[in-house]
Amino acid sequence: MKLILLGPPGAGKGTQAERLSLRLEIPAISTGNMLRRAVEENTPLGQQARQLMDRGELVPDGLIIDLVLERLAQPDCQKGYILDGVPRTGPQAALLEEKGVQIDAAVLLDVSDETVVERMSGRRVCSTCGASYHIAARPPKQEGLCDLCGGALIRRSDDAPETVRRRLDLYHRETEAVEAFYRQRGRLVSIGQGNSIEETERAILDRLNG
Ligand code: AP5
């Protein structure tokens, strides 16, 4: 199974990618996580990405596609994979297709801007291992601390209200073209909003199996 998870920032792509990865036993590949790791390790890619990410802007298409193709060449991707956060522009979708990346379904988490703002304002991430929580929908067992490693929970630097608005604008400007790309190919599966994390996972699996 080769899947793409699409949707605005904060729609729940990372949350569902993690659950589907466990359920389907295929890796979840998040360009956001790969870039955040590169920033933390201060690699040349990280140095290029840092400011763009903090401003809520996109990293250049060529860099992203090289990063993804390198990851897809790893042996654990043979059986399938879930792409989270990529492709994010029309040119990224076209480049992946040109390079022979064929997907079974592009799952769109169709969530309103209002819900996105609510979800991102409640998101907390572990400063040590990166695990993600939500103060209401997915609270940690102990307030402020990661269930997995005990690290301190913080807000992501690009979740500041001003940056969230910029990321949403960019989504409507750039990423909606990706929906059209997969709709034209009969691969788009749209999942409506308003469901809990568990209900959303069930809806995705039902649509993929149906
Ligand atoms: P990235 O990390 O991909 O950010 P994003 O797409 O903006 O998505 P998010 O990670 O913010 O949200 P999500 O949809 O994964 O939601 P989550 O599951 O956390 O990218 C970051 C930056 O990197 C970009 O801005 C860009 O600069 C760069 N970048 C990355 N990929 C790129 C690319 N391809 N090209 C160019 N640049 C790129 O959920 C959000 C919150 O809601 C959580 O707290 C969660 O617990 C909660 N939640 C989830 N589902 C539900 C639910 N059903 N009900 C209630 N709460 C829920």
C-alpha cells in the first residue's frame, strides 16, 4: 500500500500517519519531521530549512524531492509507505510521478481553517523525542511531560498564531493544486472533519478497504 496523506497544517496527518504505519506495518515518511531533525542536527539542509520553516514558508521543491527519493530507496519502503506532508505543491507531485513514484491513494483530511487553528493551538510536542499530543484530544498522562520519554512538552516554533495563518494561506495557494492532481487521476479519497482521532482512522481504513 502506497499512500499520501494530504490536508492543511494541523489537520491530523502526522497523527494518522503514525497510527496507519503501525496498523499497516509500513513506514510513515514525514518531510516535516525529517526537516526538523536536520535543523536540530544543524546539517546543511537544516541550515537552509530553519528560517523558511520558522516563517511558515516552504522548502524548495528540488531539495524535498531529493530527500524523499533517498528515503524511498531504503529497503523498508519495498512493501509500501505513507507520505505525510509531501507532495505539497503541484511541481512536487509532478516530479514524484516523473521519478516513477506511483501511489494507490491520496487521502485528504478535509478540515476547516477554524478546526486547524484549534488543533494547532492545543498541540504540544516532546522537546526530547518529538512525540505529539493535544491538550484536549490526546493529553499526556502527566501534564507537561511526554508519556514515552518523560521529556518536557513544548509548543512547536511554527505554531505561533501569526505563522499558522501564513501556513494556512500557503496551503490554500499551493497545496490545493495537489488535491486536483490526484483527483484527476481518480486517486483522491476525501475524509470529512469533525471526527475523533480513532473515528478518523476507522473512516480512512473503511474507505481504503471499500
Ligand atoms: P509539517 O511538519 O509537515 O507541518 P504541516 O503540514 O503544516 O502539518 P502539521 O505537522 O502542522 O500538522 P498535521 O497535519 O501533521 O497534524 P497533527 O497530526 O500534528 O511541515 C512543517 C514545515 O516543514 C512546513 O511549514 C515547511 O516549511 C516544511 N515542509 C515540510 N514538508 C515540505 C514539503 N513537502 N515541501 C516544502 N516544505 C515542506 O495534529 C495537529 C494537532 O491536532 C495535534 O495536537 C493532534 O493531537 C490533534 N489532532 C489530530 N487529529 C485530531 C482529531 N481528529 N481530533 C482532535 N484533535 C486532533
